[in-house]
Amino acid sequence: MSSNRSAPNSLDFSPSKSDMGFEERWLVIKSEAIEPLESYLLTRIKKNDNTKSVFTAEEYSRIYTLIYNMCTQSQRNWSRQLYLKYSETLENFLREKVLVKLKGVPGPELISEFQLGWSNYSIYLHWMGRFFGYLNKYYLKISGEGDLMSKGINIFYDTIFLEIKDKLSISFCEAVESSRLGNKVVEDTNLKEVVSICLELSQKSNILGIYENEIENPLINSLCFHYKILVDKWVKVDSLIEYLSHIQESLNSEQERCTNYLTDSTWKKFKKSLINIFLSEEVDIVISQQNSIKKLLFDNEFEQLKLLYSLLSSLSNGIQILSAQIKKYILECGQVIVDEFTKLICQKDNPDLETTVTSEGENDLSSGEVHQNFQYLSWIPQKCIKTPFRKNTQELLFVQTLMSLYDHLSYLLVDCFERDTLVQKTINESFEVIVNMDIGCHNQAQLICNYCDHLLRKECWTDTKSHNFSDCEHFYVMSTKIVELFSFIHFQDYFLEIYRYSLAKRLLQSQNTNSEKEELTIISLLKNKCGAGFTSKLEGMVTDIQTNRELNKKYSSYLDVIFKAETENKDIEASENNIPCDFNLIGDNSKFLNCSKNMEFYVSVLTSSNWPNFIYSDFVLPHTLRKYIDRFEEFYFTETDHRKLSWIHWYGQCVINYNKKDSKGTNYNYEITCNTIQACVLLLFNNNSLLPFDEIRSLLQIDSSILKKQIESLTDSGVLVKKQMGESNKSLLTTEGSNFVLEVNPEFTCISTNLTIKIPSQGETTIKDRIEEDRSHAIEAAIVRIMKFKGEMGRNELVSHVASQLECIRPSTAIIMNKINYLIDREYLSMHEEDPSKYVYLS
């Protein structure tokens, strides 16, 4: 429109017109710049119309030059007057042209009209800023009144915004509320533009909080009012999971709303307000409903648990509320598991957890029984617990169930509760309670040791070919899990003692180097948990076995020299015993009194301080065995002369060839693997078909209690049978005295030609007594060590120090006080003369 406009004659700036006054010149500015600009803006209906065509470059240059001359005259400098006219013009435009229109439109239309008014005014400011630009460069810098843009923004705020802010705020909230109800009356882009205008007003006018006070706060009030009504309705009819679904939908919709046309800071305030509403006092009714949160846990509602954690974490005591519910859930799960397995395990006859499973059918469980027992635990995969072992026992299934429960809790902690420290503490404390519950007459330390024993025996695994132990990731994962269970046990010294016995059996019964790598894997994990002192003896046991290989290589070389010399000696004595033998040591030639070169004789020399206190059973060995032991001692004492060898025949291993002929004259050969004592008993039957118990004891000169345990294993295997002497009506297998005889079972048969006789276990009471004795010494030593360092100490402080040093034992205060009194009687300590609550160390 301005391209066809011609310049008026009044705009003549020749020297002859230089005496024109301010008003005359202002009229020129008004008629040539302001009025055309306002005329254009009043006819503009789209805020994105092109504004570059309002003035040509020539028109703009003429107006700018006029204002420039008015500001640079030395005698008549009209900068101040121009600045005042600038402000007056803007205010008049807004008041007369914009405000009147905004006051006359209804609510929803006000938003779009406000946008258009702001857009027009922005154009107005743009051109006025260009025309009066020289004021910014000189006059306003000197006067310090701010730039033209800031002045213009402040005029808009005072003239327009303050007049319509209440109406604008109401219109904005009504538009948002209509959107919540599904009736969108204003487009999101228009609402976003209003937010942008408010933020720009704050930024350019230096008036803080325009958006927050006029848009955000009213929206939050509207939000609270809207959802308070809904929450009151939901609480009365919804279950917790339904209620959480409503919360999730509400949070998602409000977040989307904030993303579309509000700010990130508004979403944070929205979320906080929503959570306060959703978790108000009335909502406690839903959360505290019986089994509400627990039902989410039992039903594996992971997404809902994530939401619940997110909500509760925003409250000061929210995580405490959640943790209390989680604790109830864990303890209930644990109690159900413990009760179920207590019932199942107690149904078994004579459970012997310290003994390794060796028989094919022992304690085998069908898959149907497994499903039936665990169908109430929804977090167990496919309602079924499976171990990696060939044979499932109730003891193994119990430990596997605990591992599965701990895996489930770890998943909840990471995936649902964001590794929250308070939740983690609750899980650990609750699981600690479960792991330290007794299962009938059994301590869980026994059961975990039993699981470790199976884990470390390759023959117990389901598929030994697919498990390359030390390189198998599955083995390492299982080992890590079982050590995690161990870390919750209170009496870790009891676990350690049982573990040492089972480790001793494994090491002595297996010469496989790979098994030692597996043992060291678990020992390393235990070391990381409890320190080097806890596992030093275990490492020493493995080291002994590794050292024995080199020792036995030397012994083999020694035998080669001896046998070579004996072969050259032609005066070898023949044995006078030519009675046919039923039982022979594999590789031993009974025709010679000297050792046979074909006999495999391997000796494990153990460091007594590392190994458990085995029962030493001194007795008379048959010459068949004695000659090999004598030959090894002869060699050993050439290697060292400052060590004494004590033979532990209980855990020695012999392989005997049993030749048997049945009634039809058919010969059968069996290889029987047993311990040394059992081998000696069997060898006695080469000369006698029937032997009384007392005669066997007399021939071997062995303790009766030890002999009875060994004979019981032999009769259980069927190799020997027990017969009562005299009263034939008494049970043959329950005889408690020694009034019975033994004979080789003439009806003995076995599917396999290789038979392993079970090694009797040492009594559990013996282990417990030894542990109690060790604990007693450890507590006394800790008290003396602390008092020797401190010299003088209060009662409570001393008890606390002792308890912290003996975490693996966890002695009670009463036990510590008893030991303190004991040491006072022994004159290691005394009470302080002036303060009876203090103790003094006596040097």
C-alpha cells in the first residue's frame, strides 16, 4: 500500500524551512509514519502477515532523517519531547485501538484476539523502534531511562495486560479444563502462544512472575479442584491397581498437556500437586487396604509398582510406607516357604545333610510334586522350582527356592524401586530374618553347605558334559548366588566349620585338578565377603592337595628305584598264605610279602591346623595294607624328619576286587570303593566266612563305636549281613549291642560292577560342641585384646567393641558379660575401684 503513496509538499527540509517548530515536525511524523502504520495494523487479521511492505526504504529514510535532525540540533534539541511523544503514541494506540476490542470479546475468543493484539503491537514496536532508533543510540544512554523496546513492553503491560489479566487467566483455565473433559475449544498452538507472550513480557520488562502468577498458579488451582473431585470418587470404588491405573492416565495426560503448551517447570509443579492429591489422607484408605500393595507384589504388577514408587518417593514418609509393605510381603513369602519345607523335610526318615548323595534314588522328587508345592508363589517361573542337579531333594529345593526369592527381590529393587537405599535395606533385613529361620531340626547353614557340596560335585549335575565348571558362566552365577545367601547367615563360623568338613571330603575323594579351580572360585567369593582370615584355612586345604601331587610324584620315583632293586634280589620270600581270596586290593599280588609295583598308592599329607579335627582311629592294619604304609613312611622321613604322620583311615579310600561265585557256579567280579576301615573289615573275611563283632574288634583292636558305624555302611550296601547270636526273634538291623555275627552275603547282587560304600559321617553334636568351644575362645581373646590396647574401658563400650569385632559370631550381650566375669575370675581384668561400670586390664 505504501509503494503508491507520494511524499507531501510539507516535507521540505531546505534551509529556508529550518525554522519549523516541534509541533509542525511532529505532525509530519504522525501523518507520514504513525497513521499509515496504525491504519495497516487495524486491518490486519492474520498475525503471520508479511510486514516488510508497510514502508519503502525511501519513506523509512525520510522519517528517520527528520527525527535524526530533531535530535541533533544544537540549539533546539527535541530528544526529550520525541521520547515523550513516543510513549504517548504507544499508549494511545493500545488504549483506543486494542484494549477496547479485547474488552468486548467473550472468553475463548479473548485468547486469539490477545494473540493478534500482541502480534500487531510487536509490529508497531518494530517500526517505531526503527524510526526513533537514534534515541536509543544517544539520548536514552545518557538519560538512563532504558531502551525503546523495554519502554514499549512496559506500556503494553500497564495498559493492556493489567486490564485483562483476570479475564485472560479465566479464559485460559477454562480452555484447559475443557481439554481435560474432552471438549477442546482452543487450539494448543494458541495456548502456547499466550504462554510465550507472558514469558516474553517478563523477560523484556524485567517484571518477574507474569506467567507464574497469571497462568501457572490459576492452572494449578484448577488442576487441584478437578482431580480432588475425581479422587474422592475413585477412592470409594477402586481397588489399588485400578486407582494406580487412573493415576497413570492422569499423569500422562497432564504431562502431554505441559509438553504441548506449558513449560517444564509447570509440569514439575503439576506433578507435585497431583501426587499430593492422589496420596492425600483419604487415599490412605486405598493404600492401607488389606493386601493392596502386597497384591501388586504377588501378582508381579511391575509397571504399577514403578508408578507407586514414583508417587511415594515424592512424599516425606512415602518410602517408609512402601518399605513396611515390602517387609510384610517378604516375610510372608519366607514364612510360607519355611513352613512348607519344614513339613516336607521333617517327613523324611533320618535326614543326614552332612552326607553327600551317592545312591541313585535317594530323595528323588517327581516334577509333579515340585509343581504342587510351589503353585502359590507367582514369581517362580512356570510355578516350578528346578535345581541344576540330577536328583532333587527337599533340602536342595529349599535353598533353590530361597535363591529364586532373592533373585525376584533383586529384580524388584533394580527395575521397580530404582535401587532405593531404604528399600534395599528393608529387603536385606527381611531376607536375613528368613535365612536364619530353622527348618525343623536343621539350621540353614547346613542346608546351604549341602547345596554347595552338590554344586561342587560334578557327578551331581544334570548334564556333566555341558558343564565345564571353571569356565562355565552358569557355575559362577550359581556360586555367586549361594554366597549371597551365605552373607545373611548369622552364625557364619558354624557354616565355615560344616563347609570345611564337606570340602575335606570333596578334596580327599577327588583328585581332579578342575575341581580345585571350582573350589577356589567359591573360596574367593567367600573371601570377598568376609576377608582373608575367614578363608585362610580353606585355601590352605586346597594348597595341601596341590602340594601332594608333587610329593606323590617323588614317591613314585622312589618306588621305581626300590622295585628295581627288589626285582634283582632273588631271595624274595613267598607268602605261606595260599588260601583263595574273595577280597583283594586292586593291583596287590598276595603271593608276595613285599609291595606290588602294580598297586596305586596315593597319600594326602595334610596340615593339621588347616583341616578339620578328624577322628583318628588307630587300629591294627592287615599286612596287605600295612606294608604300603610302612614303605611310604620310610620314604617320607627321608624327605623330612621334623613332622609326625597320623593316619586318618576314616577318610582313606581303597578299591577292592570282590570275586563271588553264585549257587550255579557263575563267577562275578565287583570293584568295591570304600574307606580304609571298611576295607580292613572285608579283608578279614578272606580267611573266615563268618565272624562275630567282638572278634572283628579284637582282631583290628579298634573302638566299638567307630567299628559299628563302618559295619552299618557295609550291611546297608548288602555286601555283609548281620545275624543275631542266640535270640533269633530280634531284629537283625536294630541291634544296639555287640551280640551279633557278620558274614559275607551269599545272595549279594548288584546291577553295576562298581559299588561305592557310603562313608559314615561324624556326629553333628561333635561339630556343634567344637564350634561352641571355638566361639568361647574367640570371645575371650577379643576381650583381652581390646582391654590390653585400651587399658581401661566402660562396660557398654567394651561390649560394643567385642560385638563389632566378632560379627561372624554375633555373640549376645549376656554371653559377652559372662566371659568378662570369667576373665575377672582368671585375673585378666578387674573392676575399676571408683567406677564399677568400668574395667581395668591387669598386665
